[in-house]
Amino acid sequence: MMSVEKIETTVFDPKQVISSTPQVIREWTELQNTNGNHNKFYKMKIVFDHINAQHIVKTQYGKIGLHGRTIQTGFNSGSAADVYIEDVIRKKLAKGYVRI
């Protein structure tokens, strides 16, 4: 008689798949500076990157009406990212930017 080896099977569960799309933690905070010759915008948001398990501050800035530049800065915690954003906002408001 032939011996049959039992093979374990697993069922695919899509809920267990880590999303490659970052989850938005804090929506855009938007600032503009139109004083004098200025015509600039500055906006920031926090997303959580599940793949790298870190909070990312996405910053977009440039001339109003154009796409501008985008940079990303990683943080180990959401609170550190919040502190960073609040510090940048405080400095931008002191330079003449206003919230929109």
C-alpha cells in the first residue's frame, strides 16, 4: 500500500495583504504667501507607509499656479511628524504665509 503525505494548504486572505498605498494620517495643511512680490504656496500632509512602517511628511511647495516641488521626510512616529509640521508652519507664518 502506498503512503500518502498530507500537504497543508492555506487560503489566500486579501485582508492580510499590506497595502502599498500609504494611508493619509493628516490631510494637507496649506499656506500661501502673496505679500509684496511673493506668489508662493507651501503645503504638507502626513501619510503612513505600511511597507516601511514609518510616517512620511509629504511637502509640496512652489509658485502658485504651478505644480511645484515635492519632497518626503520619514519619521518613526506620528507625533514626531506632527511636531515637525507644526514647527515648519510656525516658521512659515512668521515669514508672512497665511493658512488657506
